Amino acid sequence: MSNQNSSKKMRLKEAFTIRKKDAETDEVIITIGNHLASEQVFPSEEEAQKVIDATDWDLVAALVYTLKEADEWEQSQKKEE
């Protein structure tokens, strides 16, 4: 089970891409697809990667799923009214 959990974390972390902010600087940003994941600008790829690695993405995924379920429940309650 431990391998399965670390495998999930790796997949979630892989959703992030570290990119140069622009051609004029070495600063980098973190994106998810074409969307900015954070407004924070980092001096290096290593610093950006530290932020990605420091987050427990299983907890974030669980929170998102719980919020989605709560929203669906609320929508079903409104339909019943």
C-alpha cells in the first residue's frame, strides 16, 4: 500500500510544470497546464520544486473531492425545494 500512496503523490506532483517567467529573467513560475498555479515567482527551478515537494497533494486532492461532494449535495437539495 505504501508504494501505491507514493505513486499517487508522484502523479499529482507531475501535474505541475516549472517554467521561465519570461525570456529576460531566470525567474520561474509554477503552472498546471496553461494555468498559473501560484502567483509566487521563484528565483530558480530548485526553489519552485521545493514548494511543490513540500505540499501533501493527497490532502489537497481529498479536500477538492470533499468540496465537490458538498457542492453536489447542495445542488441536489436546491432541486428538491
